Amino acid sequence: MWHSQVLRYVSAVDLYALEQRGSMLSYHFLESTARMKEAYQRLPAAQRFRLEERAASLCEEVEKMDQIESFFLVD
């Protein structure tokens, strides 16, 4: 599914940007990606680490869902 392909590559910067903007993805959000990356780099190391951990966890969960989905879709 398209969402699992996208979510597999979620980064900590993506999560930070979503937290700052809410969950609305818009053209304005995409325009400000560079600014979000800069702001992310200025975060305290502990906060960046937590975001990186959450991003990795989310990607792992999506991978598990894909594996379960493919198991049930086998002919």
C-alpha cells in the first residue's frame, strides 16, 4: 500500500515537522521543509534522540504490518 511505502522512510525530522504543524500535510508544509530541518538541528540532543527513536519504531511497526498483510494475501 502507498502509505506503508511512505511511512517506511519516516525520519525524525518528519516527526518533528508534524509535531510543529499538527498532522496537516499541505503545500505550505512542504515549502517549509528546509526550515524544519534547520530547526530540528537546533533541538537539544536528547529531544532529537527521542524523535529518532520514535521514527525508527514507527518504521518497524509499518514493516511488521506489511509482513502480516502479505501473509494473509498469499494465494
